[in-house]
Amino acid sequence: MEVKIEGSWKEVLKEEFGKEYFEKLTEFVKSEYQHAVVYPSPKNIFRAFDLCPFDKVEVVILGQDPYHGPKQANGLCFAVSEGVSLPPSLQNIFKEIQGDLGEKLVHKTGDLERWAKQGVLLLNATLTVRARTAGSHQGKGWEAFTDAVIRKLSEERANLVFILWGNYAKAKGAHIDRTKHLVLESAHPSPFSAANGFFGSKPFSKANEYLITHDKRPIDWL
């Protein structure tokens, strides 16, 4: 099956694109875009991969669904398009960055492309969603696809940092070899849970310390 995705990912994931579940998923997603309002725009479905090639990944942050409000989802988990007000989870992420690193943010926009270009794969478990209907594309095959992404990174790369926020992301962490990668787990940054272990978890400094220890360039989170 012909899939428009960055070349290194296309090669790594070629077996997935030929599987029956992915063909069914493709038909479902095409039909949804034809008959409903779906986010993100089709060109941004694989944006996280296009901005962060397989061999450039250093950090993986796992989200659940794309945002389902107008103009929000842009293909990067937790991020929103330029000019869109920051959702509460992203506001809390930015607060934790400043508390963790002890510095004020330089960039205050919500489109996290600046992270992606440094090697942060901002991966949602489900890559599409129907407008105003959270979870509407769950259970259609995206989870199997993103499990394969995590498995390939775990098997074929070394010394990556996986940041898992909330129980949903932690469950997907079952595919990670923790003997060769750093896994950072905490509560989700949502206002409903951020005070229960997200704030003060210091994932950004911990990620950078690990990267530096393994002779890698730290991420400029600010």
C-alpha cells in the first residue's frame, strides 16, 4: 500500500502497510474524511514522522488522541496550530518545563515543531479523530500501528527516552525494552491529574541528563 510518510519510516514500517488491519484502517479513515469533519488535516496525519525521521529520534512523548476542536490538532501530540490558544494540558506541560529547568520559556506558541526537529517524536496512539468526538477513531487499527512504531524504535535504536504520561501511555510502554532505553512515567498533565504526580516529575531535565550521559545533544525545551 502506498503511504505518504517520510522515507526512513516508510522503510522501517513497510511490513505494517501491507497488513490487513492497516488496509481496513485506511478504508475507514478515507471514509471518515469524506463523510465527516476529521482532525488533523490529511496532510498532517503523519506529521510527527515527517518532522522526525526514524534515525533522528532521541525522545518519544506519547499522547492519546488528537485534539478534536477546530484548528487545534496539527499532527503532533499535545501541540496546537500556530495562533490557537493553549489547551490546559499544554499549559501544564509548559509550567513543568519552567519549574523543572528553572528558566522562563523563550517560545510560547503551542506548535511543538521546534521539539520535533530536534528529535522529539510527538506520537499520538491514535492519529485521527472525528470533530468534537473524543476517542471516535480508537479501536480501528491506529493502536496496532503505533505499537509497531514503539516496538521498532525499541528494537532497532538504543538509548532513547520514552516519556509516558497517564495510564494510557504507560500501557503502551509494554513494548519498550527498558534495559536499553530510559522510560519516564508520571501522571497525565491534564488538570484532572497534573497535581497527582505530573508537577515535579522533572521529565525534561531527566531526559537531557540521560542524553548527555550517552553523548547525545540535549533537547532545548525552552
